[in-house]
Amino acid sequence: MTEKLFDTDSYITEFECKVIDLYTEDNFLCLILDRTAFFPEGGGQTCDKGWLNSANVENVQNIGGNIIHFVENSEENVKMFTVGSVLSGKIDFKKRFSDMQQHTGEHIFSGIVHSLYGYNNVGFHLGTEVVTLDFDGELKEDDVCKVENLVNKAVWDNLEIRVLFPSDEELSSIDYRSKIEIEGQTRLVEIPGVDMCACCAPHVKFTGEVGIIEVVNFERYKGGTRLSILCGERALADIRHKLNENRRISVLTKAKQSDTAVAVERLLEENERLKYEINGLNRRFLEGEAEKIEPTDKIIIFDSRLKDKLLSDFTLSLMEKASEFVACFCPDGDVIKYCIASKTIDLRPLCKELNTAFSGRGGGRPEIVQGSLTATEDAVRAFIEAK
Ligand SMILES: [Zn+2]
């Protein structure tokens, strides 16, 4: 059985250990040690990374009660690691500390939600970015703000976090979260006045080390609420990124940093108004062009001004002038919108052919079909002119 150094001390970064067993699996050499500071993946948290001697520890898993350290199955490593080898281990403490900030932040958050609303954390994931928490009850925007204030207050109170290993008798009188069936000794993480929870993961010693807890997002999820939070260094990086984005918007819109949303709203309104105006001008211009077109068998037009409803209006306005069909196309990036009308032929087979030839979609009635194609203007022009 491996002694778990992280169980009682989250700050051991370097340690001596001995290989007690090893085996190979795929491209890895799998090591079991007499003691380790490497936290294996578990309880919603990814594993520690680090080094055993000079070898990178790529993965750490708890398999059948054994903590397995995965290192590359290289010639050098096979020589270095044998049963009985004494090794020096070192964990990547930057990653570990970030994980601890997130995990302790999650306990504070879940503890406060539980005591205020009685909701349980029924899903927890601590990845390399945001931490997601699923609660079995609905939190509204006001509730989320209230919780965000209280969790940060618990951080500023700099409470000392304790890890307890109670006897079965003591455990029966303690009220704690996460009462899952755990074989063997239950490990409790206590944040005084805030939370008591069964947990196998390393935590920071004082809540102040969490730094800040930021709610990044919340949404209704399976009848409850899914929240994404960031703590400590990750929250700082996120806030810095968002402030930079806002600063850029402020420069671009010439608005104060505190008023960027109003400035963007104004720009969007202006953009809509201009689009409307341009469409009106295009319509007038194209109506003039349509009048100049002489009657013929086929009329084929490509024009990027034929946006939205103008495409079908323009096509229909030319219908009487074409004895076979009028086909209008509006190229827009990689996509070409089309509208084809005829007073003499059923256009549906042609529409089908076009869609098949140019990964298109669309359809319509015998006398008018509409849709979009993914193709170049030249290819579509060659195709329709050959009809
Ligand atoms: Zn936990």
C-alpha cells in the first residue's frame, strides 16, 4: 500500500520514495511506490504532473487501490526504474496549487450554496480551465450574486482548513456533504463555518490562498443550475483578458470603459439602419437595370447586391422577359444564393441538379425555386449557361 503524502500535507513538493512494483502497459512503464506526493486523478480533479528522477510523470491513476505512476517506456527509464530503486520525486507545484485553488474554491461555493438553499452539488468537474458545478436546485441571477459575495468573504476571512480522519463513531455525529460510501477511512475537509465535506483531494491551508472566486457563467441545467467558476490565478487571467477586450472596444468605439455596451448597441443600430438604406438604394438601382433588359430565352444574372428579399423580387420582375427561365445569383463569400423563375417550365429538376452539383440546399414550386450553393461563381455560371 502506498503512503499518500498528499493526504496530510498538500505542500510536499519533493520526496524520496522506493519502487515496490512495476509493469509495462502500451508505451508506459507503470510504477507503484512505497510513498508518493502525486495525487491521482479522482473526485472530479485531474492528476498531478511532475518528475520521478529525470523522467516525466505523464499520468497518475488510482487503479484497484494502487496509485500507478505512468512514465515513458524508454530504454533509459527501464534501466533507471527497477523494484527497489530509490527515487526522488517532484510534483509540478504550479499546476497543483492552481488545482488546489479551484478545488478549495469549489468546496467554499458548494458549502455556502448548501447552507443557504439546501442544494447539493451533484456534478463537479475540475479541468484545465473552468470548474463546473451542478446543483440540484435553481439559482437565479440575484442568488448567484449573493453567493459570489459570500464565497469571496469566506476567502478574505482567511479561514484555516483542516483535514480530519474521524472514527466511525465520531463520523456518525458529524454533519458533512458528499456522504458517498467510501471504503476504509473517511477523510473530511473542514472549512470552519463554511463547509464540511468528504474529499480525497489536496486543499490549500488557508482560504485566503484561493485569492478570488469568479462566477464565469451560470445556466439552467437538468432542472437545477450549472455554474462555471474560476479561482485564484485562473480568475486573474480571465479578468485580465476580459479587461483587455473591453479596453480595445473602448478604444475602437471611443467610449469610456464603463460605457462600452451602450456604444456597441449604438453601433449595431447604426449598422442596421445603414443596411436598410443600402438595400433601398440597391433596389432602386436594380429596378432601373431590369427595365433595360430586353426579352430573351434565358436571363442569367450574378450580383452581390441581390440580398435577402431583393433576390426573389428582382427575379420575379424579370420573369415575363424570359421565355425559358430567369436565374439570379447572389455570391456571398463561399456561398451563392439563388432564385430561378419560369413561366413555361417546371424548375424542380433543375433545382435538384444544381443542389447535387454544388452541395446545395433549397427547393420550391414548379415556377420558382430558391436555395444556396457552396461553389465558385465561375462553376455555377458554366453550369447554368449550359442549360
Ligand atoms: Zn473535494
